[in-house]
Amino acid sequence: MLTDDLFTALRTLTADHSVENMFLLADENSQKFCLSQVTKVLNIPSSHIYIIKSGEEQKNFSTVQSIWKFLIENNANRQSLLLCLGGGVVTDLGAFVASTYMRGIEFVHIPTTLLAMVDASIGGKAGFDFMGIKNVIGVFRKPLKTIVFPDFLLTLPSRQLLSGYAEVLKHALIASPLELAEVLNFDLQSFKIADFIEILERSMAIKEYIVEQDPEEKNIRKALNFGHTIGHALESYFLSENKELLHGYAVAYGIVGALYLSVKKLNLNQAVLQQVISFVKQYYGTITCPCKDFEQILSFMRHDKKSVSSDEFRFTLLRQAGNYQIDVPVSEEEVREALDFVFNM
Ligand SMILES: NC(=O)c1ccc[n+]([C@@H]2O[C@H](COP(=O)([O-])OP(=O)(O)OC[C@H]3O[C@@H](n4cnc5c(N)ncnc54)[C@H](O)[C@@H]3O)[C@@H](O)[C@H]2O)c1
Ligand SMILES: [Zn+2]
């Protein structure tokens, strides 16, 4: 639920849960920038507030254990409510901990990054990274409620905003030509929350609609993987080289690769590819491949269970904006061509 009235949204939680039995998980930045706006409405005991360090490195089993421990030591019970205030790292971890603590307690998401608002806090996936593999341990479980307060975006660094905006672009591409035009024409340079609300609301609705049709990702939810086959491989490759590449940036480049393949294999109109390339270049810049060949990137793709079937790759591609096809077989040669295209756009 998107709201400009955080006070009322938070107060409604007290109808079923006493404030004394609420717990809150945040990270350093959501603590710094957002926590006081929650605690001035809900006077949660300070011993019930747990702050983790920020960053994807924290999304691991040791953090999960420390949150379980914190709940046990502070006598959380089956009636307790866990508020997850933060970006996708906090919502993924908080949802997993709440889903497993005493066989599951209720939790509420209060996303504070754009990526968490339009993506991570919707769809009921929770989990953490293990043995170097992202999100490999997890569950499906829905929050009691999700409270989206767009003003939290005001303190978000611009590259984090852009990272989330790549998912907004992805949602527009799988939704309709009209939505795509809105998202490509939005002025990100002078980002104004009031002008962004409608796009934000529609982007959330696109994800909600798709996960409602296919909650456990058996078929059409794979549409949300658009741009992620190449995107995830780029992300993993950069990580393995100790070079930072934010998820959304990797997705933006992955989208260009997927659009290239869509033109080649499903006759997508070239104009869509060209419009998205100029948008990506303007805001995300270009990417160079620090590798001699694409072997390592391809090997990450081969390990991505969503992208591989026997020895072929499987992509979600577009015939036109809003008209996608899941599980399109793509040969290794075609993937190499797409990577070459992305690194030379
Ligand atoms: N469950 C799902 O379906 C799903 C979907 C997409 C992504 N994810 C997960 O989400 C994670 C990425 O989420 P993310 O991009 O939000 O990362 P994140 O949680 O690491 O947040 C990004 C950065 O922004 C900071 N931050 C958070 N709120 C802020 C605010 N209001 N002002 C200033 N700084 C703020 C954080 O401390 C962090 O440094 C990944 O782990 C990814 O796997 C999950
Ligand atoms: Zn993503």
C-alpha cells in the first residue's frame, strides 16, 4: 500500500498488535534516515530494535542467526510482529527470520529503497545468500502488510535510485508501450517525488499482478526475469573480480542484451532497442568487459538454474513492449553476440 500518511498506516497496525510486542529490523542507513519517523508513531521498546550493518554481504546465515538470537533473548512470541524497515537486504532477511521463528510470526515490510518498494517487498520471496550463491536458501511467505512511504526516497543516493529504476524500466517493458514511454520520458535528472508517484504506483501494480497469477514462479512470473539472465551473470562476474556493480545497473545492461536478442529472434521493433539504449547510456553509462573473452560470464549463466535447460540458454524475450515470451531457447553463439553488443553499445 502506497501512502503519504505514514502516521495512519502505522497506527492501524496497533489494532491487532500491541506496540510492546512489536520488533523492528533496520540497517545502519534506514536507522539513520527513516527510523525516527516510525518510532515517533510507534513507541517500540528500544530493546526490540535490531540494527544490522548495511550491504549485501550481511544477507547471510550469520546475520539470520543473530536476529533469531535477538528475538529469543527479548522474548518474542507467536503474537509478536516484526517490522522490516529498509532496502531489499532488510526485507529479505526480516521476512525469512519471521517466517521461520516459532514456525512463523507475522511481519510488515516498510521498504526504504526504490528497489525494495517496486520489487523486493512484493511477491513473498524471502531468503539469504549462502556459499556464495545469491538467495539460495529461502521461502515463499507474504507480509501481513507492506507500507510504501515514497518520501523515504528523498535520502537515497542517486545510484541506488537508478538501481531501483532499472526494475521500473523492466516492469514497463513487460507491461505496455504506453508505460514504456512514460518511464523513458520521466526526468530522472531532477527527480521529484510528486511527479514520480504515478509511475511508482503502476510499477508496484505490475509486479503485484504478475505474482498473483503465478506466486511460485511456475510460468508467467518468469516474465519478471526479463534482463536478469545476462544481468545476474554480469553481477556475479563483477563480484568475483571484486568490482562493484549494483544489481539494477547489471539489470539495465542485461535488458539491453535481452532486447538485442528480442530483435533478432522475435522481430521486436529496432526502435524500442534504440530508445532503451539511449536511456541506459544517459543514466547508467556504458560497461566495458574487463575479461578477455566471455567464458566466465557464460559459466555464471550456466549455473543459473532459471536460465539453462540442457545445453541451451532460456530467456524471457519481447515481441513488443507488453508482449513477452518466456523460456525462449537461445544458443551460446547468440548469447556471445548479445554480450558483444552490450559491451560495445
Ligand atoms: N525478495 C525478492 O523478491 C527480491 C526482489 C528483488 C531484489 N531482492 C533483494 O534485494 C536486495 C537489494 O535491495 P536494495 O537495492 O534495496 O539493497 P539494500 O537493502 O542493500 O539497500 C541499498 C543501500 O541503500 C541504503 N538505504 C536504504 N534505505 C535508505 C534510505 N531511505 N536513504 C538512504 N540510504 C538508504 C542501504 O543501507 C544500502 O546501503 C538484494 O539482496 C536482492 O537479492 C529481493
Ligand atoms: Zn532484479
